Amino acid sequence: MLDFERTIEEGFTIFRQAWYGKLLFLGLDDDVPVFTLTSGTDRQNITRPSDEYIRTIARGLENQHALSAAEIAIYLAGKDGVVPLEADDIHNIIVNRDTSRV
């Protein structure tokens, strides 16, 4: 059984070595603890996300933080998970342009 109080105190609990074996405490939202599951290992092989996944993340950033497609592209281009994409490539994906060259 997961110990949520301990996870809150320590910030995370690794309960198994698997893709989603780490319970991570994100903080409180209106005094309710918020958690997510993530990898229990230090590093997984990073692969290029699908265009649809990039658009999903972009919609969330647009809706929650009122960022433009250009701002989102610049922000995402600095993240390990979208390498080898450049900001222009990401912008084209977000606005549904042809990405066959990427």
C-alpha cells in the first residue's frame, strides 16, 4: 500500500521499478494533495513525441497559460523530450502544417 503522507514529506515514493513506478507529490491545490505517476528509473530513452501529443500539450499550455503557438513552440523546443525538433518545426505541428520534413 502506498504511504501518501510519507510521499508528501519526501516528495516522491518509488514503489516499483517500472514505467509508472514512482508516485510524485506535485503540491496542494486548495489544500488537496496532487500526485502523479511517472517512471521509477532515473532516465528512459527519450523519443520524439507524436504530432498529436505535441498538439495536446500545446492546447493545455494555451488554455491554462494563454500562450500563443509561437510562445509554446519556443518553450517546448527547450525541453529534452522534443529533441531533435526546432521551434519552427514545433510551431508547424501546433498549427497543423505539414511536418513531413521533420
